[in-house]
Amino acid sequence: MSDRSTRRPRDAAATKALLLRAATEEFAEYGLAGARIDRIADRAGVNKRLIYVYFGDKDALFDAVVDDQAQAVVKAVPLEDGDLTQFAASRFDYVLANPEARRIAIWRAFERVEPTDAELASYRERLDVVAAAQRDGRLRADIPAPDLFAIVLRMTESWLSAPPGLRAAVEDEASSSQRLSEHRAALLAAVRSVVEPHR
């Protein structure tokens, strides 16, 4: 048991939060298959039996982490009035500042086919917002809402998940602040060109 066990909170909510944070770190690093309950408990500084008490098994804990990450993204990256350009800017900034969120999403797509209820509800809400903006003429309507949203979603990670060879081929360091700033500007210009209604 780690030294963190001496700082273990006594209330259930704080213990669950510690376990969720530890599980997020573990799953981001190792994925669902590679994660270990013992390591999660050690990271949190609690007895591993509490994982089963609060979350059930490892699969259920992974789902809880996925839902927690999804809720954090929805809260940090709103889709107000269907403004996909602002959404793209916010999502790029969020993913850049929270690399664990991207790693969890990658592991989740690789190891889990079915969405959680929270994921499904979140995407349905966002698609409704995009469709409403299309009906109002604020977004182009010749591309179905699911496709338009999916295209923008992928665009927000286009540089962050670019092939290593492409990232190495640029003159500046791939992750330098200048390169990231240049890409962010290019991203927003590209999103505008894709989503704005044709006049």
C-alpha cells in the first residue's frame, strides 16, 4: 500500500473520487485489458475491495471513467446554438490540455464497441443541437447532422492524432506552441469552410 493510504479520506464520496481519479490514470496508461485493480487501489491509497463495493468489477469501473470523461468534455466544451466553429476551438483546447481524455477515448474505441447510456445521451443531444442549427440556416444543411458533427469532431484532433511521420516532417517541433497555434488557426478556418451555409 502506498503512502497515500495515510491520507485516505473517511467519507464514501471522497474515496470514490480518489478511486475514479486513480482509475483514470491507470486506464489512460494501460487501457482496460492492461489495467490492474491492485495498481488502481495502490494509486488511490485504498483497499482494493472498495473498488468492488463502489463500482463493481473492472469493466464497470472503466465505464464509470468513460462516463466521467464524457461528462467533463460536455461541461468544458459546450455546443451552444450549434456553433461548430467555437465547439472545434474549445474541443481542441480541451484535448490539448487534457491528454488523458484523448487516451481514454482511444482505449474506449479500441476495447469497447457499445456506448454507455451517458455517451449515447450526450451525442443525441448534440446531434439535436446541430440539426436545429441546420433548420435555422446557421449551419449548412446539405450534409446530414451526424456526418457534419462527425467530420468536425475528427477535425479537432487532426493534428494531435496525425501519423508520427507527418508530425516529424514539419519544420517546427510538432508540439511547439507556435506549431499548435498555427494548427488551431488552420483548424478553425477549415471548420468554417465546412460548416457555414452556402450563400
